[in-house]
Amino acid sequence: MEAFKKLTGLVAPVDRVNVDTDAIIPKQFLKRIERSGFGQFLFFEWRWDEKGNTIADFSLNQPRYQGSSVLISRANFGCGSSREHAPWAILDYGFKVVIAPSFADIFYNNCFKNGILPIRLSEEQVEDLFQRTAATEGYQLTVDLENNKIVDNAGLEINFDLDEHRRQFLLQGLDDIGLTLQHEDKISAYEAARVAF
């Protein structure tokens, strides 16, 4: 997994509450077991109509948000089923940071396991980000995980809280397997000393 330290990226808004995992990646696209290739189906039913035509007013279809790496949304983001395909789709599309007032627990945990930084901010702070994003084409945020800080070019500065264990996972680019492999020498020594049956 790639380490996350600091990111400056374009912000894209999804101005909805209770964005569930079926909206993030609909069930008909869950036929693959590899983690790649899901980004094209992100928010599929909000991006295209039944005839396959682009829904122009959905944010991710607007030219000004192309290439975004920071996603902002409303409360209870990632609710619904526990599918890990949801963070896979978000990451594969290009988002490295998701900012919302609250997240569903399983989705929140899955983000860290896949190298995505989910940040909880207050409703007021998120609303301010929505206003800034709407007012400025090409609006960017710099997310600094080493200092737990978000800034923009217009004087905004927000400190955010994050569990230190999860923070270190992202800073070091570790998932559960990577954490285990840090003890590979001890595992090998144990296996070598164990009597084979």
C-alpha cells in the first residue's frame, strides 16, 4: 500500500447525506475479486441515466471536477452494506481523501485498509468547504497527515483528529498484511523451530 503523508488535490463535492455503498458501487459491478477497475462504475446510477446518457448536473460529470483527489460529502457517508468494493471504487477513481461529518463504521475502517484517508469534520466546517468549492473553479485543498492539518490558498486552516494507530498505518503505507510482515523474521524463526507433523 502506498504511504500517505501530504496531498494537494482538486476537490469534488457529492452533496448528499446517507450516501450508501450501493450508490458508491452498485451491486451489479461486484463480480470481480481484484481491487482495480471499479472506478469507472463509481456513483454509476448518479452519473448515467437508464439509457446510458451522462447526467450533466452530477458533480463528477462536470469538467471542473475532473481529476479530483479529494471528495467532500455529507453525514453518514458509506452507510449500507459492508462491501469493501466501495473504497476500492473510490480509490480507483482517483480519490485519496474523503471528508464528511460522519462515516459508517465499516466503510471508515475499510478506507484505512485501502490507503484512503477519511476525515471527520463538523457540519459547519464541511458546509464551509462546500461553499468554497462552489465559489472557486479549480478549488484545491492540501491535506497534511504528518501535521493533521487541512489548508487552502485562501487562508483556510483546519486541524483534524485521527486515531494515532490508524494515522501511522497510512503514514507508513501499511495494511494488516504489511503490519504482519514487519515481524517476518520472528515468524520465520518460530516456523523453523516448530516440529513438522
